[in-house]
Amino acid sequence: MLMVNNVEKYYGKKTALSNVTLDIPKGICYGLVGPNGAGKSTLMKIIASVIQDYKGTIQFTNEKIRVGYVPQDIALEETLSARDNLYFFGELYGLKGKTLKKRTNEVLTEIGLKERGKDKVQSFSGGMKRRLNIGCGIMHKPNLIIMDEPTVGVDPQSRRYIFQMIERMKEAGSTIIYASHYMEEIENVCEVAGFMDHGRIVENDHIDTILKKHVTPSVYVKGNNCLPEDISKYGSVQSKEDGYLVSSDNPILVMEKVLAFIKKNNTELERLELVKPRLEDVFFSLTGSKLRD
């Protein structure tokens, strides 16, 4: 669907993007993550042609590409109704007459605002504004949708509804580029992720592959005298939340050793569980945890 080749962007002497190269397949949700100032929004604006002054190339497949851009900031006129906002963006995309009216009705239904189409945006909740913001970006039925932090400040119901919208878009064959600070969102809605840091791509792969590459499986053990003395032979042990985290390439063996020890010594075990690898742990290991503004 999209190839980003050696893209660089400078703001004066400051480097925003440095040699960014990506290959984004068709029909997936691609997650773009990174700390503040990493270059995510700049890259998305370049792909959307909002920024045209850069080095490198952006190449699309031979099929006709219609790009929809949903910015991080709410791009709505709050004194107008939801329907009028959709009309405005639809006209910018070249829709007119009955086609515009029909598509507006379709989008109001898609974003869950069919009954609020005549209401002014200033009366909407944050989640409703976010959904309308997305609606304005998909009026022309884009097959590449760029979404920059689309769930900032929304309620849980609107967040879930946005996720459902993304799934429907993928089922219809659309490709989504999704930037978010919420790592659990990337894990839930994306198949592939790219980590950005200081304007560079530091990791780019299928999420399952990233986790397998960077995270060692772990077992959490909590109880009274519940670890065999030789457990360090099977993995590294560290204290965590009143228990122990045992990292090992063979977590099942660790669990077997712990259970055998418990049975033999008749000691008390409160918890024994496999720890699910988290993308957030990989993110911090690659970019660091220091706050950036």
C-alpha cells in the first residue's frame, strides 16, 4: 500500500525525521508509537501531504489512493451542526448534491451520531467530537486513513466504538495508520507497529514478532517460602509486588519446579501465573522511560 523511503525533515537546525523507511502492507492497522517529539505527527502529515517540504520519497501502490487524515487536534466548527461540518468536508473532497447528502447520512450512522446530526458541535461531549472528527476524515471513502491520537480525552464507550469503526474499515479493505500514546490500544487494534525515537524508526515489525524478539517469558510467584533454592538455574529472579518474577525461556518448566517444591514442602502458594509479554515493556527498553516534552 505505502512505502516511505529515506524521509528526512528539518525545522531549521532541528532534525524532526532522520532516514525514515517503512513498508506498510494493505488492509492492516499500522501502529505508530513514540515519546513526545519523536516525529510521529510530522511523519503522518508528510504521508497525508499536509507537509510537502521534506527529503526522501513517499510511494503508493498503483491503485488509486484516497487518503483520509484525522488530526490530533479537533478540526471542527463548533457553532455549526454535525451535519454541516460533514457537508463542509465533503464539499472539500468534491462531493455534491444527492451524493453529498447520502454520504453524510452514512457517516452519521457510522460514527453513531445519526440522532444528533442537527445539533451544534459545541453541545457535544469529547467522545462525540472525536467521532465526528473521524467522520470528517472519511467522507470521501478513503482507502488509506491516517489517525493521529484519535482517542485522546474520550470516554470508554466512545473509545470502544472507535475501535469497532477501525475493525469495520479493515474489513472493507482500508489501511489505517494509527498513532497513540496508549500502548494497550496499539496491541488491541494493530497488527504491525513502528517505534519512533528522536526522529528515527527503532523497531518495525508484526507485534507478535516484536514481543518474541525483545521479551523473555516470565512467571509470577507469590507465597510463603514457595521458591526452590535452585530456581535461579532455570531463570533470573527479581522481587516484584510482594512476590517474585522469574524470567525464563522455559516458563512451563519453572512452574513445574515451583509446584513440585510446594507439594514436597507443604508450603503456602497464593499466586502462580504466566506473565503476558507487554508492548509497553519493549517500548521502554528501546526508547527509555525519561519524560520528554
